[in-house]
Amino acid sequence: MAINMKQKQLEILLHDFELLSKTALLQLQIVTKVLTDNANAALYEDAESNEIIIDRLEIKIREEVVFTVFKFTPKASDLRKIITYQDITTNLERVGDMLLNVIYFLRETDLSSSDFVPIKKLLQDMLQYVSEMLRKAIISFSNEDSYTAYQVIEEDDKVDALFHRSGILLQDIYASKELTKKEIIQIINVNSIAHNLERVGDSATNIAESTVYLTEGKDIRHGNKE
């Protein structure tokens, strides 16, 4: 009976994690749409609803993790997975926060001007990279696939390079111009969008590193490859 109860509790964790993952990926889809059309009010309502779901699931999963450890004193392999659920859930909640930041900044940013054509393309590239990274990071954990996890980790350098490139582009476009207040706000918003996308890439990398810990028992965070 105790084994069946433990298995049921693990299934609850899995179900909530899957719902959390799907909601985070839905939020990414909204970012893609807002980047194309930031005048659709319904998208912002959906984004705020998704954020509520993400926050509630993060709290629920955290409580379930504590309950599972306390109630069933799981063996080492189960305990490692339960701890990994907690680590990944924390990162997905952060992803939700950062994506909502991006959505809000996009709402206040006019990317239609000719000056912003290269910047908008760069942001689209960043979004494509981090979307794929997050999707693959989630898959790597769900399938306990360290090979895919290492692929995600390697992609993070490309996102960092794009973020660095965004700063250079802004300098190239505006360094010799006398800026208006509106232009200054737009620059700050674009930099904030790029920064939050870069942090989503970091969180996807953290999830992939947690998968490596789960599958190989190795903690490779902070450059520790041993």
C-alpha cells in the first residue's frame, strides 16, 4: 500500500510538472506573437493568466516535494529525481517572470521604425534560440536524456553572443544621434528585452544541468565539469 501511495505521489508531481512546462512554453508563444503585434490586448490577458498558473504550480510543487520527502523517505534514485523537480520548477518559475517582463517591455516598445529593423531581427533570433533551448531542456528532463541536455548547455554561448551583439547594435545606431526622451526609453526597453531573453537561456541551461545531475549524478554547475 505504501509503495502504491508513493507512486501516486510521484505521478502527481509529474502531472504538475508537465502542466507547468506547458504553461511556460505557452508563454513563449505569446512572446513570439507580441514581438510581431504588440497591439493585441488579449495576448496580455493570456500572459497574466499564465503567470498566475505558473506561480501557483511552483508553490504547489514545492509543497509536494516537501511532503513526499517527509512522508515516504524515498531511496536515493527517487530522492534525486524529487530534488531535481524542485530545482527545475524554480527555474521554470523564473522563466515565467522573465517572459512576462519581455511581454510588458514589448508592449511599450515601437519596433516598427527603420532604426530598429536589425534589432528586431536580432531579438527574433534570440527568442528562437531560447525557445528551442527551453523546449529541449524540458524534454531532456522528461526523458532523462543527458545527451540532449548537453546540447542545450552548448547553445547558451550563442544566446550570450546575441545579447552582446544587441548592445553593440544599439551603440552603432544611436551613438552619433542626439536622443529624445522617447528614444532613450526605447533603447532601455530593447536592452531589457534582450537581457531577459538571455536570462531565459540561462534558466534553460540550469534545467539541462539538473538533468545531467539526475542522469549521471554529476553536478556540472558553475563550470564544474568533473
